[in-house]
Amino acid sequence: MSAINPANPPRPALIATDKTSFAYTTTRIRWPVIVTKIVDTLFQACHALDDEEKKRTEGKAIISSIGALKYGMERDKPLTPISDDSNPDIATWNNVYNTYFSNSTWYTTPWLFTECYLYRRIYSYFARSTYWSTYDPFSQQKETAFKASQVAMVALAERIDELISSEGLRLDHRIVFHELVQISLWGNASDLSLLSSLDPRELGKLQSTGAEELGKIEKNILRNDIDLFWNKIRDSKGSRIDFVLDNTAQRWQGYVDSNIWVVKTNYFWVSPYAYWHLPEQKELFDDIKQAAVVVFKGDLNFRKLVYDCKWDFATPFEEAIGPMATEEGVPSVVTLRTSKADVIVGLPEGTAEKLNAVENDWLYSGKYAIVEFSRGTK
């Protein structure tokens, strides 16, 4: 087999030229909507400025750049290098572009690259500015979603309080673990990029997943390795557990200060590379191998684990994650993922066929999920 690289994944790449795919729907419909909202939000921010003419002028220039990006995307124009914004990952991005995609367009390039490239390029417009370098064009949307989620957050806090109370601690730990993993799994169902047109009032309903409801929707976990996950956690008392998150939440400072939680960042996680290339990052990979378990949460992390390509849906998880299952000293790997893209692996034979017969969007609706476990080689 020829060398695996961003232009040559282990199976044919998901790509927007396939009009039956969610990659096509995303490129053709979702991204233009998202980019238009960024422009609208930035326009309103510029309009609200009173006497900051230089900032307003610079904001308008960013709007123009984003508009040009949208124009090129909608017309399937060639990708271009990302302008240097002095961040240390820019060389990696442009090296991947120059090596593999310098003659590619928005539709002919693998979806995994273009999705990450889109947001990295938008970020560069702000990062290179004087007055907008810390501006978050998604902050308003995040704040609206946060406010709409308050009922769900209170309910979750109350439930966790019950579980860790003296009475709750007398419960079967395996059962408690099952519930907490499912809360984590389904609590991230409200992907803002997928719910760009959702009424905020509906968001709280979407996220309110009580214990009784969890039991009802557990059947929607198409591959459920929670018991294998629990057995590994139970047998790893005192060991290190790593979480690779698809976003950054509030850090509980007390846990950080006491080193119970250690928060680390690395540009590899937001690079154009799938996680098949993690062993090439020796320092990062050696660090990860110190953990007993690495938990990858979120749809994009799953897509990077399996290289976002056209695996048979019954392909074993261990096969699809390649080196992350077979490299010497690799820890156990767990993925928690609600399905929001065309790729999925590890399903029992016949599952995909049954779903295809009744739901044409089951792969990316967020209605179904997987919890998959790889034992590793430690």
C-alpha cells in the first residue's frame, strides 16, 4: 500500500464532489450559511463602533476577505495558501497545502482538510489584524446557546450532586459510570455548526437528557463499549487518564492548581493531520503513552482518528484507527461521539443496512452515537 498522507488516506476520502454525501451538503449549504453569519456579526460589530474609525476600517477589510473566501468556496475555486499570521502552525498548514493540495479546489479536496482549513483561514484574517486579533465571531452564538442551556445545566449539576452524595456513592459504581458517560455523550449533541438555524428556545429541550430519557435512547448507541471502558477505568486506579476535547470548557482552578487536572495544548490537535500521524509527533506521542486511557470526545476527533474516509461501516474500530491501536506502547483509546458526518465504523453487521432503509440522514443527524474502545498495546 502506498504511503498514507492527507491526500491518500487508508480508504477513499470523503469528498464534496459526491453529491449524495454530507460533505457535499456541508460545502454547498452549511458553510456558506456559517460564513454569512460571521460576516453579519462582524458588520454589526463595526456598525456599533462610535469613534474608532481605524478599527471600523480594518473590520470592513476583514469582511471583504471573508466575502472573497465565500465567493471562492461557492464557485469551487482553487484553495490558496494561508497568509502568515505569526502563529507557529502556519508553516505546517502551508506545507500540507503545497505538498498535497496546491492544485485542488474546495470540492475536490478531502473534506477533513477543507473543514479545518476553512476555520484556520478565517482565524488568520483576525489574527493578522491590529484591532480584531482577539475577536471571536462566534461569541454571540455561544452566549445565546449558553443561556438557552441553563435549565439543562442546572438539571445536570443536580444529578451529579445526587450521584456523588453519600447516598449516591452507595450505588453500583458501574451503573453510575454508565449514566455519566451517556450524559457526556449526548450532552454535546447540540453542535452549533449543525444547529445554525435552531430556535434557541429549543436548545434547552435538546440538551435536557435526564436519567429516565438516557435509558430510552441507549438503543441509539449503535456500538456501545461502555462496559469495556468501565473495566479499564476500574482496573487503572491511580493511573493517568487523558481527555482530548473538541473544545475548551471552564477549567476548575482548584483541580488545576493541585495537579489533579493538568491542561495541555498542542498545535497538532488543530493541525491538518489525522491522528494516524500522531506517532510522528514523538514528544506528544511519548507523553500520551504515559496514560492508561486516552478518551477522544466529539465528532471531529473521531473523524481524525479514523482518517475521515469511506470505511465499511462494520470495519473494526481498531483497524480504522491504525497506529493508535497497534503502535508499541499505545494506551487504550476510547471515542465518545454523536454521529454528525458520513464516516462510522465498528457497527454490528446489518445495522447500517437497517438504518439506511428507514432514515437517509442517520449518519449525520446527531440522533445516533457510538462509544468505542481499543485495548491498545501497553
